[in-house]
Amino acid sequence: VGELSLSSEELAFGKTKIFIRSPKTLFFLEEQRRLRLQQLATLIQKTYRGWRCRAHYQLMRKSQIVISAWFRGSR
């Protein structure tokens, strides 16, 4: 089947369920699911951390500009 490289003999598709013939296939699918969930969790963390660091940098930059302008104006 598609990207998981399972033969059609291992799986049967019903209207609402997927029937798995061997426990080995079930364990393989569960392992693939676990790995994919880890990848997605890492992607979410990476995206959030990048956003947080960019927001912090922009705040620091704006603050630096305000301080510099104030310092130049007071001379």
C-alpha cells in the first residue's frame, strides 16, 4: 500500500475499517505512527521556538532604537 510499502495481501479495506491480517503488520504500522508523531511534535516545537526567538529579537531591536534615539536627543 502506497508509501508504507505494504502488500495488498496484508491489508483489506472495508467501508469504515482497515483489516490487518498479521500482527507483524500491526506492530509495523504502530511503530511508523509513533515515529511520525515524534516528527510532528518536533516540527511544532521548532516552529514555536523560531517564532518566539524572532519576536524576542524584534522587541530587543525596537528597544535598542528607542534607547539610541533618546540618547542622541539628550546630547
